[in-house]
Amino acid sequence: MAGGKRVGTQILIVEDDDDWSEIIRLWLKTSGYADLRTAASGRQALRMVRLSPPDCIILDLQLTDQDGSLLCRRIRELPETRKTPVIMLTNYAGEKVACLKAGADYFIAKSPNGEELLATIEAVFRRRDLDAGIERRDDLAFLPERHEIYLDGVLAATLTPKTYELLRTLVERSPSPVPREDLFRLVENREDPAISRALDILINRLRKTLPEKIIRRIKSVRGFGYAYIGPNFPKTLKK
């Protein structure tokens, strides 16, 4: 999965077949999803979603202790999971209508190939990100409302509005260097005769706030400005 781990991507797998549960878990883990939980019964799943609502639920239709469509209805009745995306799995394609009527958002027939499931999960979180205004670039995620920066799905820093906009611009225009004048006008919205010193202060403030892994990517371009060199940029050009 491009972009590494994601912000807010806790996935609950509700599957009473141990083999299938492990297969799905491995598919997700290999694709970069690290925050995974499993439930082997409907009762266990309900307890788990009440204690800690997940961001997405993968639900088997044929559970031993209760019908998956009934469990889906119960999940939809809980305020904390009323809008949580539910992907329902089954061995029988003819049950699609029943799954959707129960409140499932997506229906997928079980298959030894996990491509359809993974593509569906990608679509779920892509839509969620668009609704929330989350911006992503490689292993970084930007939450504009709170000026938060996430690295590999973990909160890395909470920035001031100016330093947030400074980093976001460098990342957005990466790998091209951004002129000092452009950066200063962007964050200050004005011209300044001492532009070089003022921008350096903002850059230093940004570097003091960010983890070392991100700091190393911010490069000074002598006599011009600054550039952000992301992890996917060719190593031969980073030197």
C-alpha cells in the first residue's frame, strides 16, 4: 500500500474461522495496516466495538453464534458505530441484497485473492480522508483543522498555523526547492526587508518541533530557499 501506515485505520475483523481470520489479517498487515483486532464471535465483536469503536469492520456473514446480517444491524444501532464502514464477506454471492439491507456498505465474496478486499478498504479510507480534509504525501498525513502532522500513522507534531503551512508547502512542492520570498509571503502574507532572517527563524522553529526523521528531509538550497526531499525521491538525487 502506497504511503505506509494510515491515520485512524483501526480495523476489526469479525470471523469465526481461524484460518480465514489469519489470512485476512496477513493481507492487511502486508499492505501496511498495523492496527488490527479480531473477534471470533458476534458477542465478542459487540463488546469490542462498544469499548473501542474501530474505523472499519470486516464482517463474515456466516458466524457460529449469530447471523452476520443481524450483527450488522446491531452495530448500526450503536451511536458510536452508526457510520462506521462495514465490509461484509460471504461464500455466497446471492446474499448481496440481504447484506446491503442489513446496513453493510460493501459486499465481497470470499476469495483466495485479497485484491478486491484491499481495494475496497483503500476506497473506504480514501473517501473518509476526503470528507475529513486529510492530506497525504508518502508517509506523512496533514490534519489542517488541528495543524497536526502524522508520520507512519502516528502523531509526530502539533504545529503553529505558520509552521504548519510552511511544512505543508514544502511537502506539496517537493522535490522542487521553494524560493525564500515565496515561503515568507505564504506564511506572513506580506513583504519584509529582513526576509532571510525571519524565514530562518520559522524554519528553526519547525525543526525544533518535528522528529528527526522529518527534519532530515528539509534541505537548505544555498542562495535560493528550501526543499523537502521525501522518502521516495531517488537516493542519488538526495546528496
